[in-house]
Amino acid sequence: MNIPRYRILTGLISSATVASLLIADAAISLPPVEQGNTIQLNGQPWTGRWIRRNDRDKQSIFLQDDWLSGAIGLDMLDSNRAGQQKVKWFSSPLFTEATFDRPIQHRYLDVRPVARFWRTEVEGSTLKIFTPDSTLQALRRSKQANGDRIVFELSAPTPWQIQQQGTTINLILAADLAPSIPTGVNTDKGNSIEALEVQNRGKQTVIRIQSTEVMEPEVETLGDPARIILTLKPDYVPPDVDILWVPGLRRKQQIVSLPNPLAKSDKDPKSFRFSVISLVVDLKQQGLTMRPIWSNPAGMLGTSSLRAMAEQWKAIAAINGGFFNRDRQLPVGPIKFNNRWMAGPVLTRGAIAWNNKGEVFIDRLVFNEEIVTAEKKPIRLSNLNSGYVQKGMARYTPAWGTNYIPLTDNEVLITVQEEKVVSQFKGEKAGQGQIPIPNNGYLLVARQVPELVAQLKPNVQIRGRTSFKPVDFGKYPNILGAGPLLLKNGTVVLDTKLEQFRPPFDKQGASRSAIATTKESGKVILATIHATPEGILPSLPQTAEILKKMGAVNALNLDGGGSTTLFLGGSILNRSLGNIGPVHNGLGVFVREPEKPNNSNQF
């Protein structure tokens, strides 16, 4: 039986955490007393991680940083200290300690600086938090230049959340409502407000605001007395955010503006303000590594959310990667890890390559594989571990999985072990049958090429070879491909026709994911780019220009649209959880050396 344990959180904490300890082999923090992944806030259950640990002669509670932002309205400000986070919550800005789990995946903040007089109770894996009672005592509206402002005066600081859907904005307060404030709908119009409705649900008050157009609210908290200031302005630009999360990894949020070439009148926006959320990773930082990750560690079949994928591989951060066949759930671009090809390229498209020294190379990748028989007859292979189906001879290694299931009808399956053809037989219909892939060889799959099948009878000796263009790709153990290539040496080199992307892919707008290098050796940008306040999505040329403005020198477009996802510390940074599409692969960032697979079964 779980016995409830109660504690009142009081006092402040010093900022003595040394950033280098985040990566050192020494323990990051004292052993936790309890920890869990469920938080109950004033009776409302949330998914959120927490740690309660011994801290000398007292106990401390640490909550997952993004949970604090979303659940109580904690404002995380620019911070250049890896072991601390600058925050603001009904107070002047202050620093609070940050700690991490092991291996480092999630970041937690000490809540004592903002949680005075909170009451806590631990039951199993659930932390129950009870905040002091608060009352919304006054609500004042005023018109501002080109907008509106609402001041909510509270009897005490209290958790709050913002929910927005289109032109409807809900401010949810963990507070009762003073009798002097009427409930119901107020249709007094403002510059940006069509109507305002007040609802009281006991110890929760909901303010529903109907705005004249879709716009992001500016929200600020003040103390003495506790107030929430909500401002609505069509031209509001959220402040840039730059947080050092761990040494070598920065979390950034910014607006990047590009001129509007179609502006003809004063009503047309002079510029497009694109929302960009990114991570800047220093691959030369000791203990910080990057590697490809994919949905199914046992093979190439499968898709999942990037969040599930990253947490499965225990990555601290991740961005979605290359293209894939959504129906077959198979990759259609290159994935290479630790000199092992998990999947090969199909077309000549952009790719990024890197090593553990922090050296990075971005260009268009030309990849060729062929096998040569004892009679020195070369046979060019069409695909390697790919879900992209075309006429030719494809190769499937154990990296694909333990078995191969035919992707098309009437395939001829050729088993190769120790550089010798062992068997040859005709496959069943697409999706039927499972053919084992030998651990000491591979499977050749012939599609509509009887003349090549005739050269590969049982007992024929063969050997394989691989070539690259540019040859620099051959120097790197890790590769991930997507495309198109956007920037090379600071110049826009976008060419969708060369990389065989079909119209209107080259001109249409979409949410974008991209990876880029900067002038600083080893620095890479993992960026997601989204729509302007007017709903204009970035095109590929605009994506290239945005990245240039962010300091990119070489840049590669990744899979975008519904796949665009950026993950950090257990949270998705760029979209709501209900709007995340499954992906096949991604790029994961680790604060440790990830496990290395076996290098066998490669040419």
C-alpha cells in the first residue's frame, strides 16, 4: 500500500552546478528518492516526469522543464548556463538549478524558487501538486495601438495555460472567480477582440477570447500583486529564445523575415515572418554525438513518431530524417551508421555525412554498387535495402531484418553466402512468404531482369564493390540522405530537376525540416520552419534563404510537411502531440557514445 508523503516547498537554491559535470562520467545528481512520469496538478492528471531527491539535509523536487511551461505557464528565458535555467513566473527573472536523468535524456528544473507553499504528495509514480487557492479579483480591458490588452489581477500566483484554435484563445486559470466579475459573453469589441466570455468552474476560471483574426497572444506575468497581462496585436513578434540546454547543445526559437516580392499595396505584408525552431549542436563538444536512428532496431520495416523513436534509442534530441514509403513503411534514401549501410540511395540526391571527430560533409551523393562474377562480368545493382522498387537487381543484407518479404510479384530470389551463390528460386506474390537473409551473406532480388538471373546460378563465385561521388563520402562512417541540396559553400544550389523531384514539390509551400553546417567547424543546425502568422508556408527557395540568414553555409532539406518534427528532452518542440505524423528515420543527438552495431555483411 502506498502511503502519501506530504511536503511544503520553501526557500531558494544556489546556482552552483558545474556545466562540465553534465557530460562527465561522474554522477550528475544525487540519487533520487522517488521518480515518476505522472503529475497530478490540483487534481488534473498530466503526463510529465519528476524527480524527488535528497539534497544534503533536505529534499528537492525537480519537474520536467517543458511540463512547467505548458502546465503552470513558467516562462523560460535566454540562458547561457548549462546547469541553470533563467525563468520568470509572477516575479523578476531568476535562475533555478537544472538536473538530468542518466543516461541524459530529460531535463528537470528545481521548482522551489517558484513553488513557495505548494503542497506535494507522492503516490507510486505519481506526484500530486496542490497550489494555494487563488481568486481572479479583477479583469481590466484597454485598447492599445493596433491591438488590445487585458489585465487579470489575482490574489496569488497560480498555474495557467493558453489553448488556441484558430481565432479562439482560451486562458485557463487555476483560480476561483470573484463575485464582482460577471460570467457570460461580453460583446464589447476592441481593436483585435470580437468578444470575451468568462466561465467559472469552481476553482478553475476560463477566459475565452474571440479575436478578429488568427494571432498569437503575448502573455506576461507580474508580481505584487500577481497579474497576468495578455496582449493581442496582429503584428506581434514573439521574442527570440536562446537556451544552452547542455554544453554543446542550444535550443533556439526565432522569427526569420524575408521580403515579400509580391507586395503591391499597403495592405500586403512587406515581409514574410517565418517561425523557426532549431537546435544548434556542436559535434566537437566532448561526449556529444549524432547518429542516424530508425523506428525498428531489428530492421528497416516500420514507422513511429519521432518522439517514440528518440526515446527508444535514448537520444536527448532528434529531428526527422529522410524520405520513406508510407504504405510499405520502408526507407527510400540512404542510411549509413558506423560504416554499415542500413539502406542505400536510390537517386542522386543531397546527403549529409559526418564522423565522431565533428567533421561534416554535405553534397549530392552518387552511389553505385555492383557485383562481379568469376568471369569478370559486372552486374550493376539497382538498390540496397530500399523500399523503392524498380526494374533491376537489388541487394538486401541482415540490416534489412532477418527475413525478406517480396515487394513485387514474380521476383527471383538469389541467396549469397560467403561470396558464393547458394540458391536461386522464384518468389511468391508481393507480400507473401518470408525468405531468410543469411547472416554471413545477403539476398539478391531480381525484378524483370532474366538476363542477369542467368549469370547467377548456384555455386557461382561473386564479389561486390561500392563507389561514391564525390569520393569524400567514402571517408565518413555516417550518412543520411534526403534532398534537395539547398546551400553549398554559402550559395543557393537548389535544383529539384537534377535530384528528380516532381513538380510542384519545387514551388509549393510546406513545413520544412533541414540540417545545415555553419562557419564554425563541427556546428550543425537542426531546424524546423513553419508558417507565417498569415498562414504562408515556406517554399524550398525560401527555406534556403532562411537558413542563410541563420548562418548556414551548407544545407540539406529533410523530409517535411507532416513529418516535420523536432524533439528535445522528451518533448516535441514544434507541434502539438495530436498533430505528429509517423516517420521512418531521423537524426539523434546523444550525450554519450551510442552503441555500435556489427560491421559484418558489407561489401
